Amino acid sequence: DQQVKQNSPSLSVQEGRISILNCDYTNSMFDYFLWYKKYPAEGPTFLISISSIKDKNEDGRFTVFLNKSAKHLSLHIVPSQPGDSAVYFCAAHGTASKLTFGTGTRLQVTL
Amino acid sequence: GEEVAQTPKHLVRGEGQKAKLYCAPIKGHSYVFWYQQVLKNEFKFLISFQNENVFDETGMPKERFSAKCLPNSPCSLEIQATKLEDSAVYFCASSQSAGNTIYFGEGSWLTVV
């Protein structure tokens, strides 16, 4: 039962363009959503989060959008840079606090 | 400290041997989590602690796996009588309080041969 889904296993974007990573969830009890970035052989690094009471949160080049009615969130990176190439995980938690992860999207930013 | 510190980074155990992993959460964080990453991109929740108390252990295998967070000591995850399928990266994470951002360590790579 995959409660958090990232349907695109990979994405390739040209440097300078916008990267859009998508995530869908099924559990309506989730109230806090996070995006993590992961390089090989390293732990997930927190990127940006959004509470369910908001529909947008922005931090520099990164913006997360939340559509509660559609149970969908997305991460926008603009402009994309080669250093953004990594695997991006969407994660969610409710009152139990533990995170439920998606299966990740590998982003490749090309020159 | 300012980051979640996990030791050892790599551990190799023969099947049937014991494995013990350690985690020091970020200073001031009262929640600690353990996750297992077996397949490349799949994180499985194992257990969480609120200070030294088990908060949620719904992901812990009933046998062979145990975990502790004792005062003034690193948290630990122990696997008795390891099996080949225990080979994975084990991530520890911590957060300041329930519902806050969770920060991860670099992981401990366990290989059971």
C-alpha cells in the first residue's frame, strides 16, 4: 500500500530551465509534507517543507505547491543547476510523526 | 552536535552474527527515528523514540531487532543473528518535536555475507 507516490522515476532537464517533480498521496491524515534530496552514499538532506494549512512555500530557487483537494504536491526548481542532479524524495507525516516516503525521482540536469 | 551522527559507516557481518549500529541525534532533538533502505529507493520505517521512550515501533520486525535510546548515550539498533536480507543502509534521523522537520544521518551500511 504505497501511500506516497512519485510516478516519475526519472527526469532530465536542461540547465537554467524549470524542474518540476510531482508527488501524490492517498492518506488524508497527512498534514506535513517534505522534500528531501539524496546523493549516492549519503543520507537524505532536507530541502523544503509545507504544512497542510498552506498551498505554497518558497525558499530561494525551490518552491513547493500543495493541492489538498487533489492530494498532490509538486516541487519546482528554477533555474535548475547541474548540482541539483540527485534523487528527490517526497515524504509526508501525520500525527504519528513518522515519515512515509515516496520512491524517489532521479533528476538529471544537463548542460 | 549539529548533525545526526551515525557509526559505523560500514559494517560487514557473517550470517548469524550480531550487528549493532549507533546514532547520536542532533543536540536538543527529543525524537529519534530508524529507517531501513533495502531497495535503492525504498525507505522502511522501523522505530521511533521520544527521548528514551519507544514512541512508535510498528515497523520493527518482531524477532532479532531491538533498539534503545538511553539517557546520556547514543541510541542503538541491534540485530541478533543477522540474515542475508538484513543487508541494507540503516538511517537514523531526529527531530526537535513531533510534527517538525526530520533530519537524517549519513547512514550505516550493513552487509551480511
